[in-house]
Amino acid sequence: MLWNYILVAFLPFSLGYNNFRIGGVFEGYDGIGCVFGKSASTLREILGSDPKNLTKYVTTDEELKLWDVQTKVCELMEKGVVAIFGPLSPQSLSHAYSMCDAMGIPHIATTLSIDDKLKSINFYPHSEALSTLYYDLVVEYNWKTYTILYENKISLLMIKPLLERWNSTGYTVSVRLLNGPDYRRMLRDVKLSGEQNFIIDCSVEILPEVLKQALQVGLLFHKFNLIITSLDLQTINYQPYQYSGMNITALRLIDPDNELVQIINYKKPDCGKLTTNKAVMYDAVQFVALAFKNLTNSTKKIVRSLPCDGSEIWEHGETLTNYIRTGSMEGLTGIVKFDTRGYRSEFAVDILNLGEDGLKKIGIWNSTRGFKWIPKPVILEADTELSLHNQTFRVLISLTKPYASVKDSLTKRVGNDRFEGYTVDIIDELSKMCGFNYTFMVQDDKNYGSYNNFTGEWNGMIGKIRANEADLAIADLTITQQREEAVDFTLPFMSLGISILYRRPTKAEGSLLSFLSPLTLDVWFYLTAAYIFVSIELVILGRLSSAEWVNPYPCIDEPQELKNQLTFSNCLWFTLGALMQQGSEIAPVGMSTRLLAGCWWFFCLIMVSSYTANLASSLTYETPVQPFRDAFDLARQSKIKYGAKKGGSTLAFFQGSDKKEYRHIYETMMNDAKNCLTSSNEEGVEKVKTEDFAFFMESSTIEYETERDCSLTKIGPQLDEKGYGIAMRKNSPYRHDLIAAILELQENGKLSKLKLKWWSEKHGGGSCVQASSSVPSELNLKNVGGVYLVLFIGIGISFIWTIIELLLYVAAQSHEYNISFKEELIKELKFVIQFNRSSKPVRRRAPSRRSGISTTECASIDTSNTNFEDSVC
């Protein structure tokens, strides 16, 4: 291979104790090697000594082969370099890094790389941070759809976050490959696609040709928006495109006001125009020299020759690498520093706009703090006075009640006296406060203003303000981000949100099961369970309690068996009678069973009282039937149609929303625009009255309609928050005075009084004011949980009491009849579980001689009668 120039090695400085030598290998002549040498020749301030030796740098006319890279890198290592820069191509760069890594010498890269496996010290901003910049810019511009024109695989990987932004809810992303050198056919197809937002990601080498051909096919037009990701737009001739009218955004890493940048670009342009790659190379040389100086402050005699065919490595290479990765410096490309991963991901980029005045800086993007935009300067017209006194304004209004309307009068009225309304009164108040005059102009079509994406023009009120056909516009004109970009607004004189207008719900018909409504289903379930459980518990306690086993024949002192009235059927009847507040003939005798019965009666008292009170309220109140509760319910059904005003801010809200339900509402309305979209709010209100139709509109207008028509109502909460403001041309000098006057009207309560006047007092307002009635709510488990707690505590105490009674009874029996406690307890428990027996035999010592009644006589007594007190022997 033939070389046009000799091998590159730079040995500029002898510090007395160490030689600082760096080497570079670069393909082709694009000025990189030149900047490498120029930067090295200015290291005197950093290293503190003048250069002793300076050799030329290596460059070729063609791409280096891997063998050539290996040869040149070995020659540099033998000269004792402390770092090697380049080459530029990815394959050669990777080969050079592997050699440097094996010898322990820092390898420096200064070009964009997307391969994080390559551990070279790369001074070019990291690809991940640049990808974040592109993504943030699209988000900041609020682009919903866009087309990306990319050059190669590297470009495709750089725009990956932009591709991932696509989703099915409305973010449409198109991708086109820049397959040149003729791009016209593809650019023409892009233009005809109807897309308005474009991103061009390509190298600065082909960027002029791409822009030239885009201009030829008419793609660079005022209605389009373009982001150029290249950081070197300022290095090409952009004059043919700055008058296209297109909104072109460019990026820049180099500060042109930097004194050194001006010297390299204009005073000593030996190396050509300063590109980003050249500036990065300049900073890299300076940075490595600074790190080497810090290393030599702690280590002496560290530089030596390393032959490629040997096994030696430079023992200080890793230390120098650490000094580089932990240092920082202010350079041509801003702050140069590395993160913990070893990437240069912290940097700042200028955001530029290309217009008739050339490239103008409009903001700054920082990798850690995001965007900071530079506000546009306010340019006042020469013949405009700052004072509003004696000024006459053309005020645009819309005849929409209650904001503005023509007065009903038997006499003919002229001028401003023809109109009345909320906004008319506001203008009148402002004119008195600020001293200006005004003339009302009517927007006949009630079009407040929307942007046409194809013509790039505004219509309606906003269009007339921009065209200087009116000075102010006041109506139910919503302040939106898109409108604020076209005109200026005052502070809102009214705050509101989007709501749903629908017919007032009808009363619900009666139900056969309405008596169940005072309690929820789970309370009814637990009440039934408590009833059954207490009945069973009463049976068990009755069998365990000795007091419940009574003598069925009061006239017999020592009966042969005892009776228990607490059978399962009797217990069910007893608990049911208490629950129904009717009682029964069953009466518990034992302390434990009476305690349980008392707790159950208390439980029934609270439950029945609560049920009765809530039943009386629920049966006398007719619950209105609402087919839907909010916008989400409305979106999930298909029976009721819904719509909004065509071209208004309400429709724009659904169009720009990220929520899938709102996007579904928008798509449904657009698919049936003939039936869903209306030309005015009045048409929408009429559709609600005559059809099964729900209308989305501002809450303030809904409030006005429902104050006058009792068949209408507002359903659901507000979907957003916004305000009505007074519109005027951009940079209007009287905006500040109008804002101050509106604030004063708010503070003194004048705006509230005006709203009360036009909403609730004038023209039939207040006719539908109804006394608020509270709807009784169902009693849930939280409301009656304490009653259940008392019941269960009573159950537990009564059960424990019964066990104690049983144990005392067994102990007494075992002592009286000289039987073991265990045997007597088992015998009692066996009898207890025999639920089919209601008679209990009595244990006797011997027949009683003093008894007046024989056993035979007692046996003949009717034992079926459970009323023991009335039994006759």
C-alpha cells in the first residue's frame, strides 16, 4: 500500500523527568489528523514546557487494512507512546483497541459508536444519550405522527427509542431508508403521504444532497416540520433552505462564540471547517495531556518503548485510564466528563431553528436537566402605545348565551348597546378600569378557531386575530396549547372542564323485593347465618346446662327423669320470635342460656331498628335510573350515541388524549361524524332533548342549560380543567394591563357576581333549583359490625358459663355417689350428644318410703305435657 504521508507519532514534550508521546492513526484526509496535530501543539499551558520534538501524523487516501493498522500501531508502541488515537472506521478501531488492550496502553476513540462492548475511551457523546435527546425533542414538540429518514444500520439503532414510541392509540411512526444518490422518488412519496413531521438522521456528508433534493420535490414547505439529528448542520451551506418557510430544528454541540472555535474556524482554518468530530479530537488530546500531567505528579519515569513481539505491558496504562475516566474539563464541546460506566453521557446540546435569519439558538438540552427554552423577545410595533387609555379595540364576540346575545327590545338599538351577556359585561368593566373604548364585532359562524394541517392556516376567531381583522376576542373561547402558540391569552376569567349533558334520569319503578333494599346482600347472608348459629348454640348450651334439665312433675320430689325444653325446633322458634319482635312461650332457665338469649335480643333490637328506619326511608325515596355514571361507562356501551361540537376544544381534547377510553370516544364520534358532531352547542343541546344522545361540552354551559331546562342534567365528574381567556395578537403590549384588570375583578368578587347574574337570575335562570335530598345508602357490614361483635361475645361467655356449670355438676354427682369424676363426665357427655332424647333419668340411692306417690303412679302420668307447673299427679 502506498502512503501519502508518513507515520503519525507525536512526541511533543520533555518534562525533565518524563516524555509525553501520543500517536494517531487516521484513514483519509478529512482534517482529523490536522486537528490532532494542532491540538498537540498547544499543550504548553497544560504540561508546562515547550515541545522538543514534533513528528508528522499518519494519514492515507484509502481505508486501512487490518494488517496496516497492526503495523502502524506497533510502530507507535515502539516509540513509547502513552496513548493511541484512532483509526476512524469501526473495524479498524476495534482491531487497534484489541492491540492496545493487550499492551496496557489507553486507546482513544473520537467517533460515534453504538458498540458498548468496545471499551475504548470514547470522547464522542454516547449514543444512548443522543437517542434520548431525539426522543425528548419529539415529546417536547408533541408529535403524534412522524416519518424518519435514516441512512444506515447505525442510524436505525440511534432512533430506536423513536420507533418504540409507536403504539396503537395514535402514535404513528413511518420509516424510510435514504438509498441514494437519487432520493427524489422516495422523498416525493413521503410528501404525498400527508405526513407533516419528519426526522432526518444521516451523516453530514450526504445531508446537503438530501436537503437539496427535498427542496426540489417541494418537501421543504411552510406546513412541514423537520428535525435534523446531525450535529454539523452549521458546517454546510444552509442558505438555500432558510427561506423555505419550513420549521427546521437543528442540533449543535460546538459553541460558535467560543474564542478558540473562532480561531480554528476563521483565523487559522488550516484543517478545514470545524466539525463535531474534529472538535472532539481536539478536546481528547487536551484531556489526555491533563490526565498524564496528574499521573506524572505521583509517578516518575513511566514512559518506555514496548515491542509488539514481546510480552511486556505498560504497568501505568490502567492508572492513566483511571485518571482519564475520573477527570473533567471544559473544551470546545462543552464539559468533558465520563459517567460511572465510562461513557460520555453528560453534555449539553444547543437547539437551533433555521429561519430567514439563519440558525438561531432557541434552547438548550442537558442530559441531566432536560430542556431549557429561550423565550422569544417581545418586539413592539413603532406606532403602538403601551397605555390602554383612549385606545379603541375591535372586540370579536360570538352570539352564544349567556356569554353574548342580542337584547330583546321594542326599540331599535345600535352599536354596542345591541348586545348583552356575561362577556359583554366583562369588557364593559375592563374598559372602565383601563380607560379604553371598544366596538363589538360578531363571529357569525361561531367558529372559535382551529388549525388546518394542510394549509397551515387558522380559521375562526383565532384566524381573524392573526390577520389583524380584530384586536380582541372574548367568548367561551378555551385556552389550549395549540391556540397559545398562535395568539396570546389573558389569564382565565372563568375556570371549567368538559362534562356530559344528558336527560335527567327517570324514577325507578317499584320492585316486589324492595323490602330487601335497606340491607346489603352480605348483611342478609350474615343475619341468616347468625340466626341458625345462635339456634344451634342454644340447643348445645341447653343440653350442657344442668339448670335446663327440670322435673316434669312438680309434685314428685324424686322423679325418675328430667325434661329439657330447648330442643332444636324450640330453639329455632325462640330465636325467630325474638328476631320478629314477637317472643315465644319458650323461656330459658339457666344463667348461660339466659345470657345468650339476652345477647340475641340485643342484637335483634339493633338490627330490627336499623332495618325499620332504613326501610321507611328507602321505600319512600324513588332512586333515579342512570344509564351511565361517567365517560368511561358511556364509552363501554353502544346503545346511547354521544358527540361534541365539530372543530372545538372538546373534540381536540379527546383527539390528543393518551387514555384508551378517550381515544375510543374520539374514534366513535369520528366514525359517525354526521350523527355525532354538531355545528354548535345549541344543536347538541337540542339533540339531547329529542334523542337518546349524550353531549360533551364545557361544564359552565351545561350549568347554564340545566338552570333553565329541568329535563337536562350534568352526569359524571369533569374530564379536565381549563379556562376561558381573552385572545389577542402575539406579543401584544396591552396584555399585561388586561391581566392585571382581570385579577382585580376576581379579587373584588365582580366576576362571581356577573356569573350569578347571567346564570341564575337573568332569562329564566334558577327555575330548576331543587332542594337537595340525601339518598339513603344501604347498610353494609361496617355499619352493623358492632352488633355482631356483641352477639359473638355473648355466645362465648354463655358457652364458657355452661362448661363451668357442667363441671361443677359432674363434680357434685361424683362426690355424692362416690363415682370417679372422669367416669361421670364421660357419662354426661355421652348423654348430651344424644340429641334425640329429651328425657333424662334420675339416679336414686333407694326408694323413698315417705313419698306419697308410688313409682307405678308416677309412671302413669302423661309425660308429653311440657308445662310442668300444670301437671297433676
